[in-house]
Amino acid sequence: MAKILVDARFGCNLKQIRMSCDMSQADVIRELNLMGRSISVTQYGHIEQGRANIFATDLVLLQRIFKVDYSEFFKDLVP
């Protein structure tokens, strides 16, 4: 499984997207679990903090949950 290397900006974007959808981290975890992905709130929190990488498949699931364009996850990232 491929991982995407994240940084603080990606994590901040992820958190902003989640909050704009009026969801808690627990809400996101519940949705991921319903989609067959087992992840803990701690693991997800580390991704939002830029302290853990994300699987590409998890990003696909998050895009479906949040119903945003993928570019929103990478907004303002500088290579």
C-alpha cells in the first residue's frame, strides 16, 4: 500500500476540511469504519497534526466522506 508523506500544511488542510463539514474526529473515524477502514482517533489525529503519513486509499475514502476536490487537501502546499 502506498503512503503519502504529509506535513503540517496537509494536516491543517485536512482539519479545516473536517471542521467545515461540521464533523469531529470521532465522526470521521466512524465513517471510515463503516467503509471498512479500521483506524483509531489517535492515528487520525497524528495525520491532522502532520506527524503521521496517510495511505493513498485513506485519502480516497476521506474525499468521499468530505465530498471535496482532492486539491483541497493540498491547498497552499509548497514543493
